[in-house]
Amino acid sequence: MAGNGETIVKLAGINKTFYRGKEPIPVLDSLDLDVPSGSFEALMGPSGSGKSTLLNIIAGLDRPSRGSVSVAGSQLDKMSDGELAKWRSQTIGFVFQSFNLIPVLTAAQNVELPLLLTGLSGAERKKRVATALRIVGLEDRMDHYPRQMSGGQEQRVAIARAIVNDPKIIVADEPTGDLDRKSADDVLTLMTKLNKELGKTIFMVTHDPHAAEVATVQRKLDKGALL
Amino acid sequence: MNIATYARRNLFRRKGRTILTMVAIALAVLIFSIIRTVIYEWNRGAEEAAQDRLAIRHKVSITMELPYKYIDEVRATPGVTKATWANWFGAKDPKERIPFFAGFAADQNSFFDVMDEMSVDPKVLEEWRNTPNGAILGDLIAKTFEVKPGDDVTIASDIYPGDWKFKVVGIYKPLRKTVDRNSFIFRWDYLNNSDAVPPPMKDKIGWILARIDDAAHSAQIAKSIDAKFEDHDDQTSAMSERAFQLSFMGGFTAILTAFDYASVGILLILMLVLANAIAMSVRERTHEYGVLRAIGFPPAHIVGFIVGESVLIAVIGGLIGVAMTAGLINGVMGPFLEENMSGWFPYFSTPPYVMGLAMVAAIGVGIFAGALPAYRASKLKVTDALRRLD
Amino acid sequence: MVPVSYNVRSLLVRKVTTIVTALGIALVVFVFAASRMLTEGVNAAMATSGRPDTVIVLRKGSDNELSSGLPMDAVAKLRAHPQVSQAAGAGAIGELVQVVMAPHEGGSGEVSNVTIRGIPEDGIAFRPEVKITSGRAPKPGTNEVVVGKAIAGRFKGFEIGGTVELRHNRPLSVVGIFDAGGSSYDSEVWCDREFMGQTLGRTGNVSSVRVRLNSASDFEAYRREIEGTANKDFAAKVQREADYYRDQSAQIGTFLKFIGMFFAIMFSLAAMIGAAITMNAAVAHRSREIGTLRALGFGRFSILFSFVFEALLLAVAGGVIGSIAVLGLSFVTFPMMNFQTFSEIVIRFHAAPSVFIWSLVFALVMGLIGGLVPAIRASRVSPVEAMRA
């Protein structure tokens, strides 16, 4: 784990242009970003400002059209797709707006998914799953299916899945977007706990002003540039 | 849990579709097995032909006859232990109870000696030699004509005019399943002496069946027999009994080829059905595959999930199909055909190798059906997959 | 009623699924149409093989030319009747028919029985539909023969300049190929009757006699005269040519029809399941749409009808593809052994219009059966579905 204060995300000169047919649509323009380890960042901005695109680049899901991307000591723009996949499984934990749990698997089995990419034994995997679910406070729901849980509970299981591999960075795209106020607060409390007690770096994109408040750093993105 | 659990659980996602797909696979496996069993059993009679017997006929046509004296020369050929002959009678039932049955005029002294898979009581043979118009019947034809030993029976002929009355002296017992149970055998001399055969056509025989001492010498002995009659007007064509029976099958090659194509055709249809079902499931789960790839599952894993699910469905459907095959063909259809169409199919059961072939085909179909959807899913960019909300 | 364009658009939106399902149906229609073309081929061969004003006479009790025999002088006697046309190239002709084992061209070593017909001098003239398409007619009294177009080139020696052995040291020389318009003659070799009789030791009799009557309506009178007790010289059976050929092909025809139907039905089960899977998925996928349509006021029956219609569209697409593909078989011939005569008969796949009509019907039935249950499910979708997230 990177030492506290060290830059864990370094983006330099990032450009990202999408193409609709032949028409170029520039989304990010000469963007620079430094994120210190242990930070809890909230990125806000109007629709279409490129927030999700920036998040995808940091998480190794997408490549910039130009620029250098260094995350947790790896130079992402120089890595192949296969290398990126492996890197993601070891370094990033994902939290999505629509939870994205697999409906045919139980909570425990959903949390176990990222561990299947490691070489750990069945017993070892079970231990880690239990730990993760305990951290999010849902150990008693281990064998329940997503349809048997509320939205807030599903998201917390998703967070357990995000941390089970002990990632360096947690990437969250509108984590409270589909939740009611109470569940949203529960999730935000949990994320604060992960940041303060377990020292996880969190990079969160959000519309929700409550969510932004919980973060330690707030940034705004407008028309492809950071304000 | 492991990756297999995920594959297994996915089967139940859309139970109806999975079940329908498995039914289609089981059906296809059943049809495939039926077709291949028919092809396999078609020539079975020839496979069981006696190894140590030769058939000798007129070289030009089965319908042309050989001179009677040829039998002595064949019997004198080195390697031949005994020989008999028969003439085709073109038998018909005047009451049209049966469309077709085999009627022969054969030598009373040697026929059942050479054709020992038709077993006849020595006392019956004795009586046959004493009864000029005696006939020995198969059990099924006797039942059709409603006669038993001691009764008279009248048949007609395509070739020889008029009604022919015979006295049933006995029933032969078939010692092998491939023996025809509808044969009607009477004395050659009765035919030869009758007015129906005009003097220039007398003393002619249809074909000769010869027993040889060593099956390994079959080809040589056949050649030496043909060589004997090479310079005569009526040349012979001697061959193993198996080749003789297969020579009647030459006219069926086209049908068997069509069957071959059909067995491939059903697999093609199956592949389309399965590929379609898999493609639909993949499309519905594109978003989910995106999530898995975001978490870090490499594209190869995704391909594995999809092809694995396809193969799993194919294998389960295939096993059901094999079970249906064993039950339907070996249990019901087979015995029915063996009893009622024993001329065509003395044996009708699906051999294990066909069932194995069907399973391999099912697995192959599973792989190919899953391949294209899997490839397309793996090529999709993660961010695009996540965007889809199908 | 729900507009047709809705169904067409829906099918086009899911292109891959639509194409794959249609292909499955197309394949089954192909099998069905092919087997029907084969049956029609048998019918066509037999239909062209018989003129209403021509009669075939066999020995009483014989079912085909191969096993029949009549004395040579029967020909003149059969001709001397008021019903018989005495015009040139008509009258009565007596012919010898034999089958010989002919090895297939190529190295397979397989043999089939081929029919050889010994014709008299006016044998070809008797059949105006027969044309020599290459080479020339055989000279009477010689060992020259002509070969029917369906078997030319398929057996060793059956080409112009080739030889066929009728008996040891008695070769027949092939001098021409003839076209009999698709009838069973196309699968025969025609030889000089006298030469054949001498070679086979069958002088003095013929297998069959064909007689041309003045008109088809003279048949009954002629038959009575010949078969009746008035005729003491020989016992004969008189048949219209068309009836004779129909009998000859009865068993094959039934066999092929049965096999064809069997395959078509079995295969169609798989295709119908495929169509059902597709339509089911479509219904599940479009439940929100359907709910919306219902909320807008379309009734249950409209929805049911609409989805059945969509299934039928799919089926018709497959039917058309399969029908077009099967036309390619028109150029393929199918050699078979006629069970009753043990001789080779070559059948063409015959693209009769009825084949395509039945294929379309078959496709529609498949679409209907496959799509009915999903359509019923669609009609049960409640308008509430429109509101679902």
C-alpha cells in the first residue's frame, strides 16, 4: 500500500475524443490530475462533462486519446488489454450505480467473484468473503440472493465485493444514485469508514451533494476541464 | 463456488428457454441416432454372411441361367467341399396376402446341407426326397398361408404361368437372425421336368452356392472357378456370399448417401437453434459480462463462460437424447422392425458407437454454437458493455 | 389492429436472431421440398412413360416385362385387330427385355442392374418422343446400341464409342445417346432385338408387345378380345401403358414419400422449437412495449394476432429461402433400384408448382405451431408492465 501522502494517481495531458461516425466529440482536453494516497475524492459536474470518462481512464477501463496515466505505480497507457484486466483485478475495487450484482448468485458468491481470479484456496476465499461482509455489516445475509435484499443492502454487498481483494483504490460511479436517502447515508458512512479506518483511496463521481460533502477533496469537471 | 457454479446457475435463469433448447437437442440426437442406425443396419445382413461360402452366378446378369453341368465342375474345384444350386421362381401369392416372398427351386439332395443355417429335420428331408411336389417353408410364410406340414398350398409365378400346387413337408428353423423366414423352397427337378420349362430351356440352374474349406482362400477359389468357365459361352462371376448380398445394394447407394446428408442436416438445424438461444442469452447479459470484465475477468474467461454454458446445455440435452434413443429404438422400434420387417432389418438396434457419436456431435454443436456469440462478447469494449442496459 | 410495420420493424431490429431462426426453418423446408420434388420426379417419370393410346401386352400372370414371355408370332396376331392403328410407325412391336449387371463408372466397383431392350426395326419410330441427341441410331441387325441420357456416362462403356458386353465375346457397340423426355426409357440401353435374341438364345419369343390403338377409347374392346377366351394361342394380360408404369413405380413412390415425410416432420419439430424460443424471447424482451400497447387501448386479441403474424412472417421468410435453395436440386439426379424390377431407375428432382405451394403451407404451419404459445403469453401481458422501471 502506498504510503500516506504519496501521489497514487498521476494524470498528465489527458485528451479524450469520441467519434460519432466521422464527427469528433472532444470530452476531455489537456487534463492534469494528481490524487494523493488515502484521499477521498468527489468529482462533480453537469451531464456530459466527462466525469465517467475520467473515472474509466483512472480505473483502466478506457484509454485516453493522448496523455500519460500512472495509477498505483503502473503506467496504464503502456499496458495491453490483458495486462489491464489483471491489474484491475488486483488494484481496483468497483462500485456501480446500479449495484450490478449477479442475480443467480448469493451475496457470498457475488463477493467471492473477484477472488476466483486469484490462486487462493477455497477455504482462504471463504475467510476473506466473511471478513468483507463483516466490514459492511451484512454477514447474516451471506446466503441471500439479491432479489431478497433492499437496494441499500445490495449496494453494501457490492462494496464488500469491491474490497474483498484488498484493492489500492476504490472507484465509485454514482454509488448513491439509485438509493433512498437513508440507504444512501448508510452507504456513505460505510465508505467513510473504509477511507478513515482502512486507509482506502476512494475516487467517486457523483451528483449527490450529500455524497460530495463526505469526501475530503471535491473537484468539479466542466466541458472537459477540471476547475 | 467456482466458475462452474456460475455456469450452472445461469442455466436456470430462463428455465423455459433452457428446457426448450434441451428438448430440441434431445430430439436432434434421437433423429441422428435413428438415421445412423438405419444406415448401420442396412447392410447388416451382408455382414453376417457366411465367410466360408461362395455364390456363383452368370457373369452378365443374375437373370440369366447357367448350364446344369457347371455344378459338377464347381464341386470338383480344389477348395470346394460341397455345392448346391437354386433357381429363382418369381413366386407370388395368388391370394395377394403378401406382396413378395422368396420362392426357390432347389436341389433336394444338397440345398439344406450347404445352407445349414436353415435347419431341417432329417426325417423331413427324407420325405421331401420322396415327394416330387414337396416344399419346405419358413415359419412366417407358413403362417401367412395358414398351412402346416401335410397341407397343400398353391402359389403362382411371375415367370412360369399357371397355378403351382405343392405339398408342405416341413418348416425350416432359422439358426441366425439374418435368415429370411419367408422363403418357399421346392424341388428343382419338379420345375425342370414340368411343361412350363420348354425343352430348349431345360437343365438350367440359376446360381450355385459353394462351401469352401478355408475362408482365407475365398478370393483365390472364386478366381479359379471363374477361370474354368472363362472360355464358355456362359461365363460365371464367383464371389463371397457377402459380396453377393451387397451387390443387390448397389441400387441403394443414393438413398444411403441422402441419409448421410440428412444426419448432418439435423445437426446443422440443431446448431442454428442452439446458437440462437445462446446468442439471445449473451445479449441479455452483455451488461453483466461488462461488470465481470471491469472487475478483472479477462476476455478469455468470458468466452469460457459462454462456450461452457453452451456445451453444458448440449451435453445434458444430448444425454437425454441418448436415453430416449436407447428406450425408443432398442426398447420399442427395434424389436418391432426385427419382427415385422425382418427381411429388411433382421437387426435393428443402436450400437454404442452411434450413441457415442451422437454425444460427440452434441458437444461439437455446443462448442460451435457458443463460439460466435462468445467471440463477439469478448470483442466488445468494457465501457460499451457497461453502457448496455438490455 | 396492431400495424404490420410494428412486426416487420421488430424482426429487423433483431437481425441476427431473425436470420438464424429463418435459416433453421429454411433448412427444414429444404428437406421437405426436396423429398416432394423426388416424389414428383417419380410421378413425372412415370407420367411421361405412357401414352393413353398405347397398350402393353404381357404374358398372363407376369407383372413386368422382365419376367414375361410371349411367342414371336403373337406380335402379328396382336396387330390384326380393328382397334389397332395400322399407320406407319404404329401397329405393334415386340421387344426383348433383359437386365445386365453394369459396373459403375469410376473406381467404386459397385454394380447396378441396367435394363437392355431389344427393339425391332421400327422400335424408335414407334416412340416419336424419343430423339437421338448425339451419335446416330443403331443399324438394324447389328450389335450397335443407343444409351438413354440418364445412364450415359454413369456406367463403364456407356458412352459413344464404348462397348458393353452382353455375353462372352459378344460386345455391343454404343453409337448414340437418346433422350426420351424424362420417361423410364432414359435409363435403358436399346439394342437390336434379333441380335439380342441370338446372343441370349431367346429367338422365337419376346418379353412384351406394345400396341398403338386408333384411340384411347378403343382400349376396353381390344382388351376383351385379347384376354377373352376367343384368344386360344397365348394367355395375355393387356394394360394401358400409363397404368403399367404407375404399377411399376408404386412401391418406390410410396417408399420415397414415406421417407421424405418422416424426415420433414422430424426435422420440423426441431425448427418449431427454435421458432418458439425466438418468439418467447421476443415477448419477454418487449413486455414493456406490449404493456404500453395495451395501455393505449389495443385488445388482447390484437396482440395475439400480431405475434402470431410475426411468427408467420418469420416462417415465410424461411420458407422462401428454403424454396429458392431447393431449386438447385433440379440439376441433380437420383439413381435408385426399382424394387419390383430390380433394375436401375434414375429419378430427377422435379420442381412442380405443387411442391412450392405445399412448402409454403408447411412453413406457415411450422410458424403457427411454434409461435402460438408465445403469442398467447404476449396477449396476457397486462398494461401495468408499461410502468415497470
